[in-house]
Amino acid sequence: MERKLRFVEEELRQIAGARMSKMGIDSFLEHAHEYKLEHVEVNIAQVFTSFSSMKSSSAELIRRRNKALEESHVMKVAAAQIAPAMAQERGRSLSEEHLSRRLCDESPSPMQQDAMLAAVAGVLPVEVQDRFARALFRATRGNVFTHFQPIAEPVPDEAGGPPIAKSVFVTYFQDAAEGRSATAMRERIGKICSSFAVALYAWPRSSAAAEQQLWRLQEQIQDQERLLQEHDSFLRDEARGLLEPARQGSSSLLEEWRLFCAKEKAIYAILNCFEGNNSLRASCWYASREEDSIRSVLMTGPTPTIDFTSASAMLIPDRGHTGKAAPTYNKTNALTAIFQDLVDTYGVPRYREANPALLTVVTFPFLFGVMYGDVGHGLMLLSAASWIFYSDAAHRFPDLFRARYLVLLMGFFSVYCGLLYNDFFSVGLCLFESRWWTPEGRPGTEVKSEPLFDTRNMGGTGPYPFGVDPAWHGAQNELVYMNSLKMKVSVLLGVAQMMAGLFLRMGNALHNRCKMDFLCECLPMMLFMLGLFGYMDYMILYKWVTPMDPAPSIINSMIAMASFADDPNGMFSEAISHRLMMICLLAIPAMLIPKPIYQWLKHRQRQEAAEEQCRRPAGLLILGSQSPARHLRLRDVEQQSLDSVEDDKFDFSECLVHQVIETIEFVLGSVSHTASYLRLWALSLAHQQLSLVFFNLILRSGMAMPPPLNIPATYFCFALWFCVTLAILGGMDVMECFLHTLRLHWVEFQSKFYKADGHAFQPFQHRSILVQCLHD
């Protein structure tokens, strides 16, 4: 049925102006019960037979029309070539009366009568014309003369393909007189024409015969054209019934049939997975919250029009251990679907494992905004998101429309971080009054600004209310200040996100009731992160809000802490840093040693329990002699116990090596991952500097020209600046920041807790099947 529908749909595409209506699958699913398989099959078979016969008829009509058309062109060539030859013969002593008698008697042309020249004419495609001429020349050793006359208009293809450019050819050669057998030359030419599959037509004996045949052919062409027009009209009438909506607001009837076939085909494919003869049974996964609705559907049927009285179905829940990992069902909506796709690209979460997509909804666009922070560029992303929302991108670009909320949040957080950085296309915004006062000085001299806020935190005027003070823009030490600020912010955000990952790891351990993982992995990891990097973050925040003179160096403090050395200008006492470092060092063996020993002890306990269970049936064989069934059951238990002992394989060295790798990966990864979050600072700095360079070199250079040249120069430079900004900062830099944000989530964040070794729950759903059918 699908094959027949594809054939009919292909035929409908060739009809000019034919358009199939595809209103979606909602209307079809509401009325799918109105279609019956046997009725649809009969209708599709009838339509297929009708269109097949019409295609054959159309091909035959086109073939006849083309044959008449080609022969008419041959007659035109014949009339054009025979008339001059006859005029030349008339100059050789033929009188008007003799010529008239010969024309009326349709006697042979002078070329054929006097010189015994024969002609073979036909039509062939232009693309084989040169090869055909070379083949004739070589086969006849140059004893033929071939004339080619291109046909002005391409000839329509009989199979419905594109028109073919063709030419009329006439081959002259010396042949026997009329009434005698054909010579070898004619046979040789005929074989070459057959090998090239050219259409041959009879060469007329005179120009009058050519003109008379041409007149008959033109009438035949008109008749065939009229038949073709009637055939096309009938085809349009047949197609109109298939292209019209099946009902108001629905898709075309042909599209409804196609969706019905896809639905029935999927149902039969699923039914083939069932087992049983008189009754069908199958094992499946389903969401526990939907158990009641499934039972009601099985008992009453999905719609009142379906009669379930002749068959019954029931659901038997099995909540025991099936030996197979349960699939993961992540329920999403329009907002969370794209973020779940980003997580699933790395790996599907394990069943009942903490899903990082929930935090990714906020952290992904926010970290992107940290790197891409600029009010102007963020507004460009918001404009792109608005276009996706309010245009027909859902039909033209479905994948882009699926990511509309991602683009919207990325633009929003880019604007938010741009306000924090106080960057609008690299220009500072004076949203509030500056908290710095710059005295006037002579040009070329360095002027030092003075703060207008309380730098000692003594209760005076506060600093700039929100974001970076605009006075820093253009300052000599702007780059030093912004680098220090963004670098420390990157470390703070990175440690906070990795701590969130460790909390999710603790949640997984508590949910799985695995005390060993919680006590010997999660807690030591948390202590290591808090003791080392949490302490570093605390020093950063404390240094920001506490005036100190001289200001201590955090890097020197961390080096002294790691080497148990004295820090002469430390922020806190040395005892605190030394104790925290000792806790971090003790956390490493706590992660390394206890878990392999615990697993080895648990293995010994299972092994001893299995051996004890194997010894018990031997003492109960007397009871088994009275009951053969029980005897057999005891033997089965014994065999199962032996199999469980063989299957429970444990290698202590392998477990120890695995734990060593896990510990080293976490300890070294914590350091490298913290440094990896500095890409937030690096990308933000690169973005800001690129924007500044484009503004200064392009836009400001045009405005700096002397008047009146600055007016047209500003227009030209603005267009150039906007194109460069859109191509590099709006295109390439967006992709770069997106990929770096994706790496931070996949590697630095998700590696702290995410196993990602599950498989997605893929329910049998008519909607998803039909959506895939529409995409195909």
C-alpha cells in the first residue's frame, strides 16, 4: 500500500499547480478510527490501477505525438533538400512539362534516378550526434555523406523526464537501382542506426510527397495534442479528489491514507513481537504513574467507537528484579527538551540517576552569557530568538525552532552579564552616576582618579550600584582590573558548579542506599573540594569586601598552604591553612583504601552464604524421596546456588586498580577542572577585546574624519562594522562560546556524578511514529 501511494504521489507531483495539504497529525489521530484497513486497501488499489493506466495512456499519446513531430521535421528537411536538387536538374535540359509530369506521377527524385543515390533519414539525440557520425564514417570508410539539422525545440520525453534536444539526420550513399536487393552499404548503415537506437523514417520520393506527408502529420499532431489536453484534464479531475482535504481542517485524502498506512504498519510490527497462539502476551516497560490509565484503556478501549467485547486484555505488573536495566523516562516540555537533548548527546542518565538537565536549564545559558557578555550582542541574540518564535521557523527550520528557548535564554543572560561588565558594543553605559572623580589635567599627562565612595567600609557612600563603574572604560589599568575581576569570578563559578555536582553524587548514593559510596567517596571528595578550593574561594570573597594594606596574594597563600610553608603576608593564620591541607591529604586514602576492602569482604560473605546454601539440600534428600517434585526443586536450588557462585566473580586487584584510577582522576581532575573554568575569563576577555578593536578600527575611524567627509564615512564604516560584527561576533564567537560551555558541562560538571550509561525509554506512540513519517 505504501509503494502504491508513493507511485500516486509521484504522479501528482508532475501535475502543475497540484499541492498536497498537510495539516499535521492531530486531526488525523482524532478521526483515525474512521478508516478501516480493508476499505483503505481497496481504495488505494483502485487509485493505483487508475493512475497506472493513465500513465500508460499518456506515454502512448506522447509517443505517437513525438513520432509524428519527429517525422514532420524529417519531411521539412526533405522538402528543403529535394527542391533545390530538382531545380538543378531542370537546368540540365528538363522542360517544365516534363517536370510537371514527374511531380504528378511522384517519380523518384533526380538524385535517386540518375545518380542512384539512396538516403536514410531519422532523428537522434544531439548528445550522440558526433559519435553517430564517426561510427558511420569509419564503418563505410567515408563513402557516405551525413547531414544534421537540429530541431529548434526539445522533444518531450515519453517517460515524463526533461525534454530531449534532438536533430534530424540524412545519410546519402550510393545504392542499387530501384527493384534490386539492398546493398551491403545499406545493411551496414541500418545496423549502426539500430545500435544507436535512433528513430528511422521513410525518405520521400519527391518534394510534393514530402509536403503532402507533412500536411498529414500536422493534422495528426493536432489530434494528439487535443487528446493529451483531454487526458490532462481528466487527470486533474482525478487528482482533485485526492488532494482535497478529507474533511474540514484536515490533510489531503492521500496524506491521510499515508498516515493510516504508517500507523497500521507500526501496529503490525509491534504485534509481531508478541508471543502465544490463542492469546498474545508481551513484556514491556511503562511509567508507573500511568498504570491506572493503561488499565482503563485496556478495559474500555481508547474510544467509544472501538468494540472490545470480542477480546479482552489485562496488565500484570511485575515490580520484581527482571535482570535488565530499566529504561530512563525523562518527561520534558518545550523549555526543557533542548537541554535534555544536550545531556543525552553525552549519554542517557541511568534509571533513577540524578539528571543534570534540570540544572543545565539555568547554568548552560548563564555560563554562555559569562563568556559572551555584551548588551548589544545579547540583544542581537534576543532578536534572533524573537524571529524564531514569531516566524514560520517551526515548518521551515524545525530543529532551530526546537532550540528557541535555548537561544532566548542565551541572549537574556548575555544582556545580563553585559550589564554587569558594563559593555555595549565595547562602549560603557552610564546607567548611574560614577563613583570616581577625575581631576582635569594637561593633555598627555597621566591623571589619577579619586574614589567618591567609602573604600574602608566605614559606613559611607557605597560603590557603583550595579556592575562595573563606567569610569574604568578607557582607564590605563582597565585591562588589569577586568582581568583580575573576571579571572576570580570564573574560579568562583567553577568551584560552585563542581560542588553542585558533588551534592548530586551524594544524592545518588543516598537514593541507592549505598553507604560505602557516601562515606568513602562522597564525603572525602566534598572535604577535599571544600578544604582546598572552597578555602581559596573564601579568600577571594573576603579580600573583595575587607580592606587590607598591604593586600595579601591569594596565589602565594595557596602555594604556602600546599607546601606547609610560612606565608609572611597571609590572610589568615597559618594553622588554619595547614589543618585544611591535612584534611585534604587524609581524604585521599579515605577515597582509596576502604571501598576495595569492603567489596572484598562482601564478596566473601556472599561466597560463604552460597556454599552454605549448597550444603543444605544434601540433608533434606530423605524428604525429597517422598515427594519427587520437592526432590527436583531442591536439586534446582542447589544448581542455582552453584551457578550464582560461578557468576559472582570478583578480582580484588582489578577493583583496587579501578579505585586508584578513580581517586587519581578526581584529585588531579579537581585541579585541572578548576583551571579549565578559566576559559570563562579567557573567552570573555577575547570577546570584549575583539569588540573594542572592531569599534576603534572601523567605526571610530570613520567618525574621526574631518567634516564633511565624516558623514558618508560614518555610514559606510557603520555598514562594514555591522557586517563584521554579525559575521565574527554574532556567528563564529557564538559557536565558540557554545562549544566551550558544552565542554564545561560534559567534562567538568557531569564527571563529578554522572554515569550516563542508561538507555532512553522509547514508548510505542502513534504521534512519534507519524512525526517521523512526516519528516521522511
